[in-house]
Amino acid sequence: MEIIRRNTDYSIRALVYLALHSSVEIKAGEIAEKQEVPLEYLQKILQRLTRGGFILSHRGAYGGFSLAKEPEDINLLEIIETMQGKLVMNKCFLGKDGCPRAPKCVLKDNWLQLEQRIAGFLSQITLQDLVEQVREGGFVEGGE
């Protein structure tokens, strides 16, 4: 079961890289190279992160990308929901409340509780936490 999709993983890696280099604007090519992400794919991810309000796009010869918020103001749940949509454990065809089996579904409450616990856990992990883990872990400058 895949919970975190590839594009979400790439977006988190890009955001961590930007946070590690917050004093300068970073070009997409540099992020792609350092994080080993295909450039064309990363550019689409960066567009989505820009629309989501996580990063700023700076145009021009010396342009690039930078964080739009402080790393401590960005949490994993926000990133995941921007990239993948709302966190759900079970995609009922009619929706959680529209399913005719919902009143007698023995799993419904369990799925909802699990969603809430995962969402709560992910909302407590900030981009700053990840940056600190990278720095403490002795990872190379690229955040690899």
C-alpha cells in the first residue's frame, strides 16, 4: 500500500532543500540535480507548490525558487494534501456519508479514526523538523 506518492516525496525533498538554502533563490535545475529528480517532473511539482503557497517563483536571469513561509509554519499534512488531495483511508464510491452501507459498516469508524490519527501525526511534523533531522543526520549539503 502506497501512502506517500512519488510526487509528494519529491515535493518534500524539494522543500527541505529550499529550507536548507533559505538565504538564496535556488534554480529548479539545481534542486533536480541535488535531489535526483527529473527536471521536467520537478517543474510541475514546483508549480503546484507555488500555487499552494509554499514557495515563491522568482523570474529573471538570477531567479529561482524560495520558501514562501517559514519552515516551522509548513507541516507534512499540508504538503501531502496539496500534492495528493485529502487524506482518506477508504474511497467509498458514494463518499463516507453517502454510502447506503455506512450505518452498518463495521469498518467506517475505524477508518475515520485512523485517518484522524494519521492526519494528527503528520500535522505535528514541520518542515523545520525535517531540516533539523537532515542536519543532525550528517547528510550532505544537498539533503540526500
